[in-house]
Amino acid sequence: MVSEFRKKKFIHVFTTFFDTDKSGTITKEDFDQATQKVAEVKGWADGDPDFEKIKDGHQKVWQLLKGQADADDDGVITQDEWVTMWDSLIKDQGTSEPPEWASRNCKYMFQFIDTGSDDAIDEKEFVAAYSFYGFSEEDASEAFKKVSSGKESITFEEFQELWKEFFLSEDPEAPGNYIYGPL
Ligand SMILES: [Ca+2]
Ligand SMILES: [Ca+2]
């Protein structure tokens, strides 16, 4: 059984980042809406190369995620299916490499936050990105301080480690717990 603490973290990612339309489940619609939302913020029109790239990326993540999580193959990922997937992935793989869709998602998150594209995330970028997902500036800023352990910025290597820590750690004090904003 997955611990209540890790379950809470999995559900946090489910509701805050994947269930875009807040319907209580993850479907293709959530990825379509996420594409539109990002395009709006970035000012990309339908057909822009950047728009197509994001759209393509979102569709790939959806396909890979669906293959992995949608146990009854009905096109809908429930919270139970989501938690079961994370639990079995971690049991099967221990602390080794995450599945492809998860690695893609990690990279996507980093690139999304790193608007200055200098391969490091600073507090300003972190706060801006998480405001987009509905967190207050104060909460996002607090989360950044924990994630970065007080440093000015985090590199992609550090981000990947923190990201793994988020999914694996049972320690309530682990800095990685805040990689997806305040719990
Ligand atoms: Ca949904
Ligand atoms: Ca399902």
C-alpha cells in the first residue's frame, strides 16, 4: 500500500497539474485545454511552430500516460488508477529511471518554468510559472525557498533529482516535496 503522505503528493499533481478542467478525472480533454492555456499565455496562434510543438508534446504525454495508467482502457484516468500506477511503478522500478512519459513531463515542466532559457530556474521564474497554475505568489515563493534550499537558482540536474524525490520520498522535510508548489 502506498503511504498516505505519498498518496497526498500524487493526488496533488493529479488535481493541480493534470486535471486541467477540474472534472475529477484525467482525459484527452485536459491535455487539449492545457495546450490552449499555454498558447494563450505565450500568445501563440494555432499553426505557430511553437504551438505545434507544445501540442505534439502534450499529445505524446497523454498517449504514453494513457498506456501506463488507464487500467480499464476507457479513456479516463481516475484518481485510483493514477495512484495505483505510481505505486506499482515505484515498486517495480525502485529508485531507477522513471518511465518515458514521466521523464518527458519532468523536462517539459523545467522548460515551461525556465522562461529565460538559461538552463536554470530562479525564484522569479518559479513564482511566475506557479501563478499560472493558480498558486499565490507568496506560496510559490515559499515553495521555491524550500526547493532551492536557499540557493539563487536550480539547474536541470538538480530539478530532476528534486522531481524524483517528490515521487519517492516519505520524508515530510524533503526539499523535493515542493517541486510542484506548496502541498
Ligand atoms: Ca479532467
Ligand atoms: Ca480508466
